[in-house]
Amino acid sequence: MSPLALYRISTAAITLAMLFGGLTDVLHHPYADRTMAHLGYPAYFQVILGVWKLLAVAALLSPGLPRLKEWAYAGIIFDVSGAAISHAVCGDRLEIGPPVFVLAMTICSWKLQPSNSQLSPI
């Protein structure tokens, strides 16, 4: 499989994950509400995360904007690594897998992005 195809697949995976996650957070889906409460986070934090997830999707799907894309990738890495760690601390072994998968897809997408989407070295 070509690097471009892997880039597109991994980018689609993370944008779908962030889109659905962002919408469930912003719209206070009962599952998202229960999960955030179980992890010990306040309800307002859920909305903040949801908005940032949706903004990350917009940044990743926008043509050009390499600096904004870098920030989006970093934000997604912070979000999903924090989710995995939060679930691990709470003893939710089965809930660690999805954020780790999105983390792997994020790293793959970032590493394989076309050169016209990357920041130029200083």
C-alpha cells in the first residue's frame, strides 16, 4: 500500500474519531456524560474537549495551513493519550484500546502527510 493511501486511511480514521467524539461531547450524549463523570472530570471540561476536537477536524481537513495542522495533531495526541492514561488510572483496561488506536493513527497520519502540508524546517 502506498504512503499516500496509508496517510488518507489514517487521517480518515482520526477525523472520524474526533468528529464523533467531539459531537458526543458537545451534545452531552449520555455515554460521554457517564464516561467523563466516571473518570472524575467536570461536565464543562467535556464541552471544552468537544469543541477542540471539532476544531482539530476542521484544521486537518483544510487545505494548506501547515502550522494549524501541527497544532491539531498535537492536540489530538494530548487528548487521546490523556484518555488512555485516565482510563488506565481508573482501572478500565478495555477502554484503553480505542485511544491507543487513535494515537497510532494520528502518528501515522502526521508522519505520512504530504510535504505540502508539513511545516518547513527552520
